[in-house]
Amino acid sequence: MVGDELLRHFGSLEGLARSSLDELRQVKGVGTDKAATLLAALELVRRMSRERRPDAPEMDTPAKVADLLRDDALAWSTERMIVLLLNTRCRLIRMETISEGLLDQVLVHAREVFRPAIAAGAFSVVLVHNHPSGDPTPSEADIRVTRDLIRAGSLLRIEILDHIVLGRSTSNRPLDFCSMRELGYFHK
């Protein structure tokens, strides 16, 4: 059965979700049409997941932020930075993809983070990015960039409430995300 072959080839549903058209076509029994159909079905699942979200969900805890983006992040094979634009009640105005990077880093500049926040009239923002390696532990570069952005936000009077790093849970690490605020990286 092709489904079993796909899981064997990619190792998991997550691996399948990250696959490209060319990678799918390498699996025995999967041609261009079937590969395109699979990619379309995976995208449909991601969109259905987004539809289940409330119109303006409250983003007042790291877990709620991780829940919002977890399904989407499974398909990201490179680092991606997202900014959540929030109103005065920590309700989501909208999300913006700020940067898509390499396998192990993403380049971010303050103007890309705060331009959509200013345009949307956001009161505050939450930064979110993924680690394709699966380990959500913030790197030194993550910490440095976050502190620079906190300073820039302070000048603009747009608070960065948190920076969430998404990864994958393991038996040793039950959470698939880290909150940089909770880890103490938001000191002045």
C-alpha cells in the first residue's frame, strides 16, 4: 500500500508533511499527479486547522502561541520567523511571516518586525520562530536578536511580550517549545 510506503520512506507524518513534490515522486507508486494530490491534501489539512481557530484568539500564554502555530511549523524545513500582532487585550490581530531563513538560522531586522505592527496599530507583539532540528533551546544568536528587538520595541512603545521557539517534544523534553521570557532572557 502506498500509504505504508510513504510512512516508511519519510519516517513519520511530520516527515511527510515537510516533503516536496520531487521527494514524493521518489517513492515507489507515487507519480507527479499523486504527489501533487498529496501536497494539496496536506495543505487542506493545514487550512482546516487554521479555520478552527477563533477569529481573534487570546495569545496570553506561551502554550496558546505554540498551539496556534504548531501544525504549520511541522511543515517548515527551514527556520521561519513569525510575528503575532496583538491588540490591547492580547488578542490576535494577524500574523506576519517576517523572514524565512536557512536550515539553522533566520535573519531578522527590526524594521521587518515593527513595520506590520505599526501598520496594524498593534499594541504588542509576540515573536515566534522554529528550530528545524527539533530542539527549541534558544541559541546565543536568538538571545542577542531578541534583546535588540526588545530595545527597538521600547523606543516605538510596542512591547515584545515573548519570543517563542518551536521544536519537537521528546521523552526527555515534554514541551515542544520554549518561552524566552520564562527562561529569563527578557531582563533589561
